[in-house]
Amino acid sequence: MHIQDTPVIDFHGHVGGWGSYATSDDPDGYLRMMDAAGVDKACVNCIFHGDARRSNEVTSAYVGRHPDRFIGVAFVTPGYPDEAIPTLEHAFDVLGMRSLKVYPPFFGGAIDDLAYMPIFEWCDDRALVVMSHSSNTGPDDFAGTLTHPSRFMPLARKFPRVRWVLAHSGNARQGNAEAVEAARAYPNVFLETCSTYTAAGTIEYLVEGAGEDRVIFGVDMPLLDPRSQLGKIVTADISDTAKKKVLGLNAIRLLGLEE
């Protein structure tokens, strides 16, 4: 298939400088990477500040530079519980964010930690899309111990109006299996494709397991190269209809971008 035939939405991108990974805060450079790969729009978030409101202001400013190409994604942390709900209200009601990103490894508690529950209750009331890191690559995977895909199953049951997006779909194959199990059990669980652990046949496995309507393309830009992440979808042994859904149509539907 030719990607010119379908909208391509990157569901997983980061903005803001991150010194340890030598990432720069350059919207124009980001756009050059998108254009080189054929990505039409990118959902971007900033998770690099303990002050989540500051992170969201960084994201809003980034989106404001190119609002036709970037989609704002809010960030919140339960590390400051009194600030969490006001931060969410500001992000969605003032800054116009379209979805939420949480990152338990920076918080130091698991995705199902009690500290997250007020946040998820607020999101459930609004039927929001919430994306979190998810991983299970083995016993040395610290981030994975906090975000095994199996941890999302009770959350999907408790907060059924939240659309849960499992970033990386668990990463390695054991994590992929958990992610597929979660998606099969709960229709409000979606799987996102970016990973550095992807084995041959992973995209086919996710689409067959979760269904072509609930797999979403992501890059993890600028940490990962959009060309290789997109190539996994374009060359996968799935139908062209499924590829179009994964590359953009599912994200458009999930975020209500046609409204």
C-alpha cells in the first residue's frame, strides 16, 4: 500500500528537552522527521517535569506553533495529589488537550496505585482516552513491574468509560501476550505499536489478537525513528484495510478528530 492513500497519525510523541537522551525542543525539526516518514499529524506530550502544569504549557506552546500538525496530549502525576485535578481541568478546559498520558516510572508507583484512582475517576467521568507506558520484558524491567499489561485489566473494568491505550503493547512477546489478553477481555483497551523490542510478526499478532479496530500506530518520537516504526505497519502481513485503520483511522475515531 502507499501511505499517501490514508491519513497517518502518530499517537505517541514527546516534546520538551530531555538531556539524558539528547532530545531538543525544536518543532521544525520534529516536522522534518514527520515529513520524511510521511506522518501527517502527531499526538505530543511532555512528561519531563515534576510540575505537570508546566509540562502541559510546554506541550500547548508546541502545538500552537503548528496546530495543523500537532495534537496536544496532557500529562498529570499523582505525586502532588492536591494539584492533580486542577491540572487536569486546566489542561482539558483551558489548553484544549485531546487525551492524557501518564507515566508510572517517573511517579515510582504502579499504574494501579491508589494514588492514581482520583485521576482515573475524573477521566472516567469525562470518558477520556488515557495512554500509559506498558511493558513486560523480563525480571530486570523496572518500568514493566509498574506497568505489566495485566495490571490494566482491573482498571478497564473499574473505569469502563476510559479508553485505555497501552503504549508499546507490553514491548516483548510476553508483554504482547498480556496486552492482547487485556484487549480481548475489555473493549475499552487499545494497543499501540511503537517499541524497540518488536519481534518479527508482532504487528500481525497484535492485530489478530486485539482486532484491527483497536491497534494504533505510534512512534515514540523523537526517541525512535518514525520511518522504521511506520515500516513495521506498511510491510506487515495484514490487509490494506487493517493498515489504514492502524496508521490513522483508529486514532481519528478514538480522539474524535472528525468532529
